[in-house]
Amino acid sequence: MLKKAILVFLISMVPVIELRGAIPVGILTDGLSPWLVCILAIIGNMLPVPFILLFIRKILNWMKGRPRLGKIAIKLEERAEKKSGKVRQSELVGLCLFVAIPLPGTGAWTGALIAALMKMRIRRALPTILLGVVTAGVAVTLILQFGSGILKEIFVG
């Protein structure tokens, strides 16, 4: 049980996968309460966010000074810029919704990157991203709880 809890926590910290991948792993492998899985995934997903907000601009600037890493930094910035359009229009609400929508390419990592590149203050960005992560976590947990029950009824009987 502890190994599964640690696995959920660690998976939720991985960019792109985040809690959207961690919660299904935790719930569908049995042994953990869905709400414990949700809480672990939220905490794990939020752990990197303050560091991203504080340091990503410095890291990207450092990367730009390196021949091979510079291309990666530019691609990350371009990707964040492309996704930031709607966030810029309504700033906090847009950022929260962007993080909350459980789709690929959205989430805490990209939301924190967008907030940092927009030079949003950490004391405004952090709670906004947290609200988005909690919303996404609860949504994914509820979808899996109801969805897995329906799938079991259909396929198992």
C-alpha cells in the first residue's frame, strides 16, 4: 500500500502526466482509497510549482546560452506562449481554468510556466494554480469512480 501511495505521489510530479495520469494508476490498481489517491496526487502535482514559478525564467535564460539546450528553451517558451493566449485575457480565472481542464498539454507545469513567463506574482499564481489542480484532481477522481463502475457493469456484469 505504501509503495502504491509513493508511486501515485511520484507520477503526479512528472510533467505532462501529472495527476491526470497518477490518479488513474492509484484508483484502478486497487488498494488505495480514491480520495487518498486524489490528495496524494494533488500534493505531488503541486510540489514542483513554486520552484517552476521562482526559477524557470532563470533556467530558460541559462539554457539559451547553451547551443543544444537553447533550442529546447525556445521551444518551451513558444509552446507556453501559444497556450497563454486565453490565460492572458482573463489572467487568474484563465490560469485556473487552464490548469483545471484535464487535457494533454494543460496542467500545473504548463500553467506555472505560463504564469512565470507572464511575470505573474507568485502569491497570485500559486493559489490560482492550486485551485486548478484541486479542481482537476476532484474531476478526474469522480470521473474514474463513476466511470470505472459503469465499465465494470458493462464488461464484467
